[in-house]
Amino acid sequence: MITNIIIKIEKSDSRLINNALITFKKDAGEGYPAMMSFVEKCSKKGFVLNNVDKIVLINVKMDGNIGDYYVTNNPNLELIR
């Protein structure tokens, strides 16, 4: 079980995440994601998708996240599930 998941994706047109189960700890505390101290503290945030235009999630399940499945600052993000 994990407290935060941040997948660093370099600027890209598209990415694929396949066959993944992400489970967040029930008692996860708030903190900075590893190697990303420049972002706000968070806990159970889900995917942070800021440098990608299209993402394909195949057989991806998330349990215990708070809020949306993902957050992004890209208003044109295309998410295919």
C-alpha cells in the first residue's frame, strides 16, 4: 500500500498504463511526494497528469483515493479508460 503515487511523465503526446492496481493506505498522512518537493502537500491524490496530452488506462483500478481519479492542469487532456 502507498500514500501517494506520482508518475513522472516527460512531455509526451500519449502514455499507456496497463494492468495496475493502486491501493492507498487508510491512515496515510499528508506529505510531499518523493522527489517532488515543489508541489503542494497531498495524500491519496491519484494520478497527477500535467505533461501528457493523452493517456490510456487499461485494467487500472484505484482504491482508497480521495477525490478524483486524476488531477491535471491540462484542459485538453484526453483520458481513455
